[in-house]
Amino acid sequence: MGRSFLGEFEQRVLLAILRCEKHAYPIEIRKEITRASGVEPSRGAFYTTLDRLEAKKLLRWTAERGDAGRDGLPQRRFTVTPDGLSALRASRRTLLELWRD
């Protein structure tokens, strides 16, 4: 992985995907971000960030068959890649170092 710095919202998205685990569908990811931060992300910012993180190869998605509530339409389930985990760990280390007295 090259030097890939994560913005705050990118970190939130990746962490929410990890927390949602097998239920990391867009609506669930947005709910987790809202629950944790108290702020609902706009759809535009959220989907733009997903696309950017995918382009950086920090996440990937697979299409899964939708349930009856979606009339069987497929939905995307996201996972964080190993490079995404490395980027999150590097961001955490940097922030902790900067917070040290």
C-alpha cells in the first residue's frame, strides 16, 4: 500500500463497515455512522466516499440478492480490504502520536 492518508469521514465509513460486519449494506453503514456520531451523513457525501475508498482499494463490495423488501433487487455488501485495515491502523497511530503530551 502506498501512503494513503484517510480523512475523518473516510475513517468513519471504514470503521462503520467493520462494525456492521456481514450486514455492511449502505443503509446499515449510514445508520451506524449516525448512531456513533449523532450526525446523519448526506447521501451524496456517503456514496462519493464509498467510491473514493473503492478506487483507493481500501474497500470492496459484492452484489447479493435482495430480500422481498427490495423486490429481490441486488444490493451491495461492503468489506474493508487488508489495505483498508492498514490505512486505518496507520491513521490511528498518527492521531495517537499527535495527541500525546
